Amino acid sequence: MQITRSAAARPYATRGHHEMVALQLQGEAATDTETVTVGLSHFLPGGGASLSHSPRERVYVVVAGEMTVVAGGEEATLA
């Protein structure tokens, strides 16, 4: 079992993102996990990210507030 507490999570930079802070919780440099990466992103009002292609699948979970996702000509608000 590998645990990363939010107080100990290290911030990391992400290209194409603005007005946000990302914390690495699992995978990459945070733990020995090799097949899954888990990050926690805190977007400020007006913050966002540009759509980009990645070999990794992405899962977004909105914990508080709401986020509007625009992709492929479709728009969805997650709350």
C-alpha cells in the first residue's frame, strides 16, 4: 500500500494549463506505481486547460464547484 497525503503531495507543472495547481498523488515521482498516475488539480475561477492528445486516458472528478469541458464541438458542465 502506498499513501500520499495531500499535505505531502508535490506540485507539478503541466503544459497547456493556466490558473491551476496540480499535485501528484500516485505514480510518476510520487510513488512506485507504474501503471496508474493520479493527480489532484485545483483550478481557480477562469482557469483551464487546452485539449491535447495523450497516450494516457484521463479521468476528471469535480469535488467542488463546476467545470465546463469543451471537446469535439460538444460542451458539458460537470458539477
